[in-house]
Amino acid sequence: MPMADDRRPPTEAPASQTLSRGIRILEILADAREPLTIDEVARLMGVHRSIAYRLVRTLEGHALVSRDSAGRLALGARMAALAAGVAPDLQSEALPELTAVANELGMTCFLAILDRDECITLASVEPRHAVASVAQRPGARHPITVGAPSKAILSALPPRDWPVVAVGDALRDEIAEAAIRGYATSHDEVIPTVQAVSVPLRLRGGSRPAAIAVVHVGGAPASADIAARLHRSAAAIREALEG
């Protein structure tokens, strides 16, 4: 009698709850605007504190999570090394331009990419001498339906290539407008009181759809002027990668 084949297709393989929870902690810390306590992490995960504590200790052992003197948690240094392995050429060529824009405009400048149905910050530079700036951590993510970088990315893609998400008429109109004028804007969409301007970063086929953007609070140069500066950086990055 032939033995039953117990192998399952990857899509049917049982998920590891422990691994999933560990990844969820990293996502929570990446999305947070400040370090979190164990209790806050446990609450956001919907698990008992003891479960969150054991997971955090494991992540600390791999330097993926760090703890400050007050016991609050943030992403660890090892996360930066892992993030550097994602599109390393793009990050390497983008960082000098992000730095130049951040220091010239006095705003945080960052590189974002499309990942499934989310917009994820890949690299970010805060201005050197600004009195106050908006933090934009690498690894931060939000739905592709909100935020200037999301709209900039979608404006450079044909609708058939958009992620499978519900896109309402109002958002379609904003994306169409961004495609015509060459940049997208947002206000209060991802972070309260924060404004953003973004332009698409059009790269050769096979590269992930991307955008560069700045975020700021309060008064700033006109969005069109900011966009013009971002376009110059986008062109420089593209030339460095494809030249």
C-alpha cells in the first residue's frame, strides 16, 4: 500500500505563531513614534505581558530589539544591518541625495518603496541643524492608500499594476492629479499635523516602485518648489543606478 504524501504546498503549511508574534513586535516598534514599554507592546499585540516579555528577550538576544535605561523598547542596531540588505544599491545611491535635500530644506527626507499593499520607508535622513524635525524611521509602513509617497508611487504605475486594494474615486482623482503635475502631497494622513511632498522614483524594469519624499510641520516653501528639488535628486539617483 503506498504511503500517503504528507507534504503540503507552501500556501497550506501551518504558520508559526511564535515567529509571527516576534515579527509583529518588530512591526509595532517600527511603527511607533517613540520607545514603548513591555505593557504597551503586549496591549498592542493582544497578548499577556509574560508572552510579550519572552518574545522581546529572544529578539534582544539577536540585537533586533534594544532597551533603554527606563526599560522602554525600540528597534535594535541589528535591524539596520538587515534593512541595508534590501535594495542595497538603491539605498547607497539615494543616501547622499536624501542627506543633501534634508540639509538644504531643513526637513526629514526619505526613500519609500511599494511592498505588496503597503508603503515602507527604506532609508531616512533628518536635517543636521534643524531645531525640530519629524522622525521617519526606516521600516515604518502604512497602507498604500494614504500618504504622499503612496500617491507618488501609484501615479507612476498603470492602474492594472496597483496592489489589490480598494481605491475610491477621491484617491483616484488625487493620483491622477499627481501624475499630471509630477508630485503628490498629503496632510494629516499618516501622522497628525504632518505634511509631506513626494515624487516618484522611476527606475528600470524589475526594480520595486519607489518614491522620495520630505515631511515637515508648519510653514515651508511651496510644494512645487520642494517637488522641483526632489525631482533633481530623483534624476541623480536614477542616473547613478542606470548610467
